[in-house]
Amino acid sequence: DAGITQSPRHKVTETGTPVTLRCHQTENHRYMYWYRQDPGHGLRLIHYSYGVKDTDKGEVSDGYSVSRSKTEDFLLTLESATSSQTSVYFCAISEPAGVKAEAFFGQGTRLTVV
Amino acid sequence: AQSVTQPDIHITVSEGASLELRCNYSYGATPYLFWYVQSPGQGLQLLLKYFSGDTLVQGIKGFEAEFKRSQSSFNLRKPSVHWSDAAEYFCAVGDGGGSNYKLTFGKGTLLTVNP
């Protein structure tokens, strides 16, 4: 299995509080992604990174920010959590050879905003 | 922008029966296609991938998929389903050159296996 660790694995937080989720990889892959998974929606891309300090938005980026100060760590921050951000969050990594590669996924973080 | 459609939200099959899960994609160039499986409470595991060449690709756990460019499809098949195959299955397309490489996923097909 690819070395991807997400923390925490479960979190309950209150509306309006900041939350940071961490993804740590030991594979030295250049690309890292944050997806959210919701019933009926599959996986939707929030943000991704293609190198240290290089990030870009995905299709559902509103209300989220990311940072990548080291190759191995990719942080997802909810500045002020809302109930609509209750979801399961997955980190993924990839090392495209040219323009193609599969992604490897972490075990997910279940976030509940009450 | 690319998109992936999985027409079947939920499929039920009997153990030992054959299986086909459908996937259609929308993409302007040569697609890079993937099937992933997710067991309850777990992350996603890659079943197989198509980049180029032979349009019939073999994956893990006895799965195969066939790329049909004329139909924009990449259907997943298994000749005989086992109870342990019950899971959710996701089709995905990889896209973007340079710094924009990312995977876009379908909404998934939940597979139930009856004894």
C-alpha cells in the first residue's frame, strides 16, 4: 500500500470553528489531492497541489484552503466549518509520468460539523 | 472539461453470476481511464487502468475492462462474482498536462451480492 496517512481519522467540530486535516505521504509523489465524498456525488476534487507551494482549486473549493510547505505534507483547512462540510475527506497522491498516472488514496477522514 | 457517467447507482447480482458495470466518459483527447473499488469504511483501491494499447485490460481480483472509443465507454466486467466483491465501484478519467493533472470520478455504482 502507498504510504499515505490522514489525520485525524474522525473529527466532530462545531459550526464556525476552524478545522485542519493533514495528509502525510512517504512516497515522494509530486501531486497531492483533497477530495470529498458524499452520497450520490461520488468523489469531488477540492484542491490539489503539483509541488511545494504550488496549489490550485478543484470543482468544490469554496470554504476551503490548502497549504503545502513540504513535499510530504498537504493540509486542508476549513476556515469556518459549516454543516454542509460534513463529509468524508480523502487525500490522494500521484506521480504522473508525462500526463498519465493513477492516484493512490488514504483511508479518509470522517468530519462531522454540528 | 472531462466528465464520467456511471448510469447504474445500484446493482444486485447473485454470487457466481457475471457482472458488468457501465462507465461512459466525455473527453476530447486520448483518455486515461481507471476503475477503483471501495469497501465500506475504506479508501479507494485501484482495480485496473487503461493508458493505451490493448483495449481489453486485466486487473486485480479477476476484473477486466474494455475500452471502446466509438462508444466512449470503459465497462468493467467479471465472469463470476464472489460475495467479497460487494463494494462501491468508481470509474475515473485522468486529464490535464503540465501542472494540471487530476482525476475526475463518476458517482459510483454500489454492488450488492446475494448468496
